[in-house]
Amino acid sequence: MATTFANLLYHVVYSTKDRVPLIRDDIRERLYEYIGGIIRGEGGILLEVGGVADHVHLLAKFKTSIAVAEMVQKIKGKSSKWVNDLPDRRERFDWQEGYGAFSVSESLVPRVCNYIRTQEEHHRKVSFKDELISLLKKNKIPYDERYLLG
């Protein structure tokens, strides 16, 4: 083939360090916009972003030339620096070291977008730990529960 054809869609989930509720309402939308800018700057497209005070969900398209791990590292590194550089910031903002990344079929984009958009409602009923375990099971990813939220 003379060219590359790809549609690399990822549902990415990661939390604040020690799951401290640092994503306050006063920065949430600006943080999401900034994350979208990081992704666009790397040639990707942010399709949906959402979450609650202690974690974020992204649905994004990434270029074929960048590994998911590198992309997530850039998103987390640049966004935490941005939050820490805010003039009214009182506490240190950090993301947890790990993340979950799940490939998504184009046919499931509307469903995943809705899931991400309704995170606040979802977490009134389901804990982050239970949500993460469910995502891991659905994607047939083995895990050791001792290391899920540590």
C-alpha cells in the first residue's frame, strides 16, 4: 500500500495522585480544554472528555506515529504543569503514575462518548475501583487488585 490508513481510537482513564479530588469545578472545563489542545498539538483529536474530581476519561484519536504510552505521558505531564502554574493554585497537582487505555471500535463511539459525558451521574452509583475493574474485565486485561489504585 502506498499510504497508511488508520483510525486509532482510545478510551483513556487516569486518576489524580492518590485519588485526591483535585479537579475542582473552577478548573475542570479549562483543564479539559487544555488537554484537548495537547492532543491537537500532537496531531490527534479529542472526541470526548469527562470525569469527576479524582479522575478523567478521554476518547481520542491518536496518530500512528506516536505510541499510546508516549501520548498519555505528554497529556499528563503538560496538563499537570499547566494546573500547577495557575496563579491561584494552593495545593500541588499530580496525576497517578499509571493509566488504562482501551481500543474502541468506530461503531461504539456514540456509546463511549455518552459514558464519558455522564461520569458524574455514573459515579453516584459506582465507585472508581468498580468502574476500573469492569473496564479491565470487559477488555480481558488481567490485573492484580492490590495494584489497581495504589
